[in-house]
Amino acid sequence: MTAPLLELRNLSTHYVSASGTRVVRAVDDVSLTMNARDTLGIVGESGSGKSTLALTMLRVLPPAARIVGGQMLLEGEDLVAKSEEEMRKVRGKRIAMILQDPMASLNPLFSIGDQVGEPLRQHEGASRASAWKKAIGLLKAVRIPAPESRVTQYPHEMSGGMRQRIVGAIGISCEPRLLIADEPTTSLDLTIQAQYLNLLRDLQQDYGLGLIFITHNLGIVAKMCNLLAVMYAGRVVESGPVSTVFNAPAHPYTAALLHSIPRMTERRERLSAIDGQPPDMSALPKGCAFAARCPRVFDRCRQEEPPVFTPSPGQTARCWLAEGTR
Amino acid sequence: MRQFIARRFGYSLLSLLLLSLTIFLFIRLTGDPTSLLTEPGATEADIAAVQQKFGLDKPIWVQYAYFMGSLIKGDLGESFYYQTPVLELYLSRLPNSLMLATVAMAFSLVLGIPTGILAAVKVGRFWDSAGKLFALLGLSLPSFLVGLLMILFFSVYLEWLPSSGSGTFLHLLMPAFALGWYFAAAHMRLTRSSMLEVMGSEYIKLARLKGLTETRVIVKHAFKNALIPVVTLAGINMINMINVAVVVETVFAWPGIGRLLYEGINFRDFPVVQGVVIIGGSMIVVVNLLVDVLYALIDPRIRLEK
């Protein structure tokens, strides 16, 4: 059996303050597995560590952040152990990432053709002319009309939706094995969002890539993903196939998230929210990080941190309620 | 693009008109030049003759109209003191000032831009602190002090360089350094802050995500963007260097425009002061115009602005 596309084993990334006194466990002991053609949705509140996890996978962390432990196996190769030079050959080539702000992701001073063709020139040694030719094909693949004239244009001449597609074209330019999209639709309006999601799904099928969606939109997860990981305070509190998790969430946090989605079929005066605030990441409480907000909390939650349980095949949960299902 | 240039040109003319009025009035606040142009104890009649000769007996608005009238024809008038056309005096001093400014600018860019980039790339570390110290010294030590210290060290103690005058390349080194010193610090600080801003942008993140080498990220993606404000500042500073080198030129007895202005003020030589200021002002206005056009060439966003 071949190695999975991506396997994270007990991965931890911490931010350390300049004086070394404050440690933020932005990503803590995360284990996840996905195969080619899987679409993994990573959901969580702002500050739960989703984006840091994505940056960790590409090792483009800000200077204060360190990968402090664990392994990241891409097709069996550990990315944590790679040198910076080897890692550079992974970025844009085997793992690509789409950033969340299309308006700011493109360099204003270079033409679209130069920017889309750049990874090809870097990784495949393409000439400027052949990179441009390929760029036209890529723009066509992301359904930009009149790509021949668009390549000569500059980012400020494009709408937000078009720029986001161009960022997508840059992502797939070297036919990566894994594409990470960090909230790729937050700045797009709803109709453009739907188009963009369809585009990404088609690209995934055409190129056979693995896709990771970082989002706080469970609707997108339901539409796009077959796997789901829910993050809370730097940890994956629940993961598994989307159908299993949506039907039988094992963690009260997942259940609360699902419950907070407004439904057309219900008459509710108020939207339901999760009470309380996410904990201070530099001073996590003893026990389970969600205990203070959990509707089903009991004594043990405040004393001991729950380990990973397996409520059903392929599903994991860090919750004492799932104990005994291991 | 054509409309863009035309509009900028209109603003430029307006600024020059205001400048001419301002300098014309202000230089007349320094006092009456006839007292310096006549012998002590000269008769009323002699003084009146001198006033009449230079047109100083007419009402001030007539003098201004006359000044503007010849200015439009390209005539800056004649120096009270040297009795030669101001333009001729100016042009005879210009090569010296240009030479000084060019070397000072080259020095300030060669020192300022790389140190600015280094400080930004190594932000918060040794090179950044060294850069901050350099910027502090550059911006706070006045050029006359730097000039005098250099004369003391290189001319008096080491006897390597001539302390004043002009003629050889060696004469140029100290004044250019003293003049470029402040600007090097200014260019360094702007390069640093501009680089820092650009390095934090999303497109730099994306450039890294493309797997580009760090050198390529910095040189190609960051530097070109960071250069835009530095180009503006350098263009304006070039003109400043020609026209504001008064102190440095006086310290090193460098026969440039700065010293011409200094002499003009001392002798209440109105046409010289007016001429030097108007030409200097025109240069600043023209360079601003050129910088705007250059901007438009570097940055496509400005190019298409209506």
C-alpha cells in the first residue's frame, strides 16, 4: 500500500515571545491523514490555529513561530526534516497554497503572465516565453475570458473574483499534489463564491490533487469536503469523514458549531451562539480547553486533558464523553 | 497619460508664480542695498543715482512687474555687485554644484539603499541596530560639524585631503561626503521602512509560497515595490543638494551655487538671490514633474489614472 498523500503526526507549532516567557501553542499535537483526491475541511474559530497549521505545512512561519515537534509526511517524506533548500522545492511545486486576500496577494508591479508563470520558471526552468504560453493555458483552466490579452495586464485591472482565480491559477501552475486554500472565498460575494468553489472542485478532479480547505463556513465543508477536522485552541478536537461527523458529532464543540448554523426550516427568533470566549492561548486552563464553554462539562474535564478517542472508524474526538469507545 | 502630464504642468506653473512673489518680497526685507553699493558718506544725489540705475526708486509693484516681465523673456536681470547677468553667474557656478551633488547623491544611494535593505531584512538584529545608529547620526549631526570634523581629521591630522577649494577630484571628496551624509541616512531610513512594509505584504508571502529563493523574493518582488518612495525622495534630494549646499559650500569654500546665494544675501544683491531661488525652485518643480512621470512608468496603477 502506498503512503497517504499527507500524514501529520503529533505536529506542534508554538509562538514564543521575544523574552521567551510567553508561549502560545498555536498548533498542538495535531495528527491528520488524507489521500490524493480527498478534500479536507479544517474549521474553527478565529485564532484556533487553522492558518498557522497551513503555514506550518509549507514551513513559511513568521520568525516567532517554531515547529517544536511531530512529523509531516508528504507521500512518505518528512517535511519537518527537510533543509530550507529542499523545502523550497516543495513550495509551489508539490504543495501550493491560495491565500485569503486576493486583492493583496498579487504583486502590483508585475504582469499577470509573469506572476502566473513564475513558479514554472522557478521549478521547471521554463523560459519566459514558454511560461507565458503556459500561463495563458492556466488562465483558461481557471475560466478567465480572453486569457491572451489578460496575461499582459496588471492586477489593478482585474476584479476581486478574477484576481482570486489568478491566485488559483498560480496555485495549480506546477500541478501540485496538494493545494491548501486558506479561506479562499471570504472576500468574494456569494455568486462568485459558488463559481469559485465549483472551479476548485473541477480543478481537483482534473488534476487529481488533494485539497485542504481552511474555513469557518460549515456550508462550504458540506458542499466541498469528504473529511473534516475541527480545531479548538490549537488542537484538533474532532476529525473524521464529513458524513459521520455531521450526523453524529462526538465533541460538544462540533455539535455546537453545527447547531449554530441557521436553518430555513426552523422558526427561531435568535441565532444560537456558543456562550463565552475562546480561551487565552498563552494561558490555557488545566484540563480540556473547551470545558468553560461546554454545555456537557463534568468534573473530570476540568482536571484532566482528554486524550484522543475513536468513537467510530475514522473518527477521532478529544472528549471524555467519547471515552470507552476507544 | 497626456492629460496626467498636462494637469501636473499647470500645478507646476502656479507654484512657481507663488515662489517668485514670495522671494521678491522677502529679499526686500533684508534692507536697502544702496547702502552697500555706495561709498560711506555718499551724497543724496549719488544714492538717488544708484537707486535709479537699479530701478529701486520705483514703487514695489512696478519693480515686481518689471522683474516678472523680464523673467518671462528668460532674463533674470543683472547682479548689483558683479554687474554681470545673473544667468551667466549662475551657469558659471552650476557645473561645480552639479559635480558636488552627483557625487554626494551617488554616495548617499550606494550607502543608503543597501544598508536600508539590510536593516529591513535583519530587522531587530545587529545590522538593524547598527543601521539605526547610523541614521540617527546622519540625521542629527549638522553638515557643517561633519565637514569641520573631516577637515580636522583628514586635512589637519592625516594631511590626506585638501581642506578647501576646488580643482581636483580629491577636493570633491570631503564636501560630497559632508553633503551626502545627511541624505544617506534619509535614504537608508526610507528604504528600511518601505522594505519592511512591503515584506509584510501578502504578495511577498505568495512569492515565498511559490518556492522562490529568499534572494529572489527580496530583490525582485520586494525591492522594486520598496523603491517607489525612494525614487521620489532621491529625485527631490538631488535638487536640494544643488540648491541647499550653502553650508557645505561655505565650509569647504566650494565655488558652487550655494556659495553664490550666500554671497548674494550678504551683499543684498537682489537679482542674484531672486535668480538663484527662482532657478532652484524651477528645478524642484521640474524634478517633481519628472518623478511623477517616472512613477507612472514604474507603477501601472498611476499610468492609467485619469
